[in-house]
Amino acid sequence: MKIQLLPSTFDGAGRATPEQRLTCFLIDDRVTVDAGSLALALTDEQRETVRDIIVTHPHMDHIASLPIFIDDLFGTLTEPIRVHATEEVIAALEDDIFNWTVYPRFAELKNEHGPVMQYVPFKHGEEFKVAHLTVTAVPVNHIVPTVGLVISDAKTTVAFSSDTYQTEEFWELVNRTQRVDALLIEASFPNDMAQLAEVSRHFTPATMAEELHKLNHNGLDILTVHLKPAYRERLVEELHALRIPRLRVMEPGQIYEW
Ligand SMILES: [Zn+2]
Ligand SMILES: [Zn+2]
């Protein structure tokens, strides 16, 4: 499985910059988890192959360019963009984004080939298929309804915490999954901002490290994500100071493969 955290900002030479402002993980050039930087960073080839988007929650940094992605492709889509989410997340997208005011209700619109956007609801704890992947989603502890995910292809399994604070069901799911190759876990605020992290339901490096005690698997890669750009340097220092084996900060634009 090949995963890239799509960059959202670029330097003058067009290279991805290290700050992560938006969240969108591209899997095997076909599926994404969230859609923050979806319309900003795909190659022309990837724009033709990505047709399935899993939305963990409706916060703007996770959906920012979903409407723009569909808008860009509107005339040329020969199959709909499928948006996989829980019913409550779909309702939020319809009420607050695709509401004819902020954006057209694309799920009701067609081009000459047919519908351009289709919602595919999933339920907590029930396995579902997305393209070549098998996915299970469970609620995590964030300030809006949010899911963590375990995603497998035939060979590899990767767990995504999404945005969360201390949580239980996600770890139960991860621990009952036979083999997990990698965990992508958030660490949003530095340690001295623990209070803000708690009220906004995010981790600091210290609370994330504490949380990792709930993980029963050993030897997996741990990639930290969702570092708030304003505190990135401190976060990187604090994360490295934890000296957790195989823990790295995930770099936007880099391809990780298992
Ligand atoms: Zn969030
Ligand atoms: Zn977020």
C-alpha cells in the first residue's frame, strides 16, 4: 500500500513545504482519506484515477477542496465521485457545504455521462469496501462526529486515528486487527498547550504518547500527522524527544510504502 499526505502549500520551485494545513491522504492513487488538499496537489494522472473519498469528519481542514475537486472534473467525469461517510457526516456536508449557497448540491447534478457525486454511507464497526480496499470505521473522541479507520488491501493494514483525544473503540479495533503495518496518529498542539488540545479534542505529544500505551501491537511504523503549522518546530522536537521506536513525523508530499 502506498500512502501520500498530499501537500497544501508549495515553495517557489513547486516543492511541497513541510507544514500540513489541510488533511488528505492519497492511497494507491485511487482512494483518499479526507479531502483537504485533494484539488491542490494531485497529478493529472491521479485526477483521473481518484474516484473514492472517505470523509472522517466535516471540519474544513479535512474537506476544504472537495467541492473544488468535483467542480474541476464536472464536465469530464464518466462515473461519480463517491463520498464515503457516516449518515451524520453526510448530513453536515449537505446542510453546510453542498447547500446551494456555499456550493451547488452536486449529488443532485449530472453531466452528459450521469451523476457527478454520490454518497456511500457506512456504519460504525461494519466492514465496507472502497475500490480495492477493505475499511472499518469507529467513532473517535473529537468535537464533532468523527471516525478513525483501519484500512487493508490484500497485503497491508494501516490505521488512521483522524482528529481525536483520548479514545477507546479505535484501539479496540486496532488491537483486534491481526497485523497492523502502520499507524497514522495526530499530534496537533505542543505540550504546553495541553488545555487547548483537550477542549478542542486533540493530542499533544505527551497525551499521544500516553495514549499509545493502549496499543497492543509492536513493531509497526508510527507516523504523526496534523501538526499545527504555527507550532511545527516545537512539535517535531517534542515528538523526537519521546524516543518512541519507529515514530516519525509524516512529511507532506513524500510517498510511504508498506
Ligand atoms: Zn477536526
Ligand atoms: Zn483537522
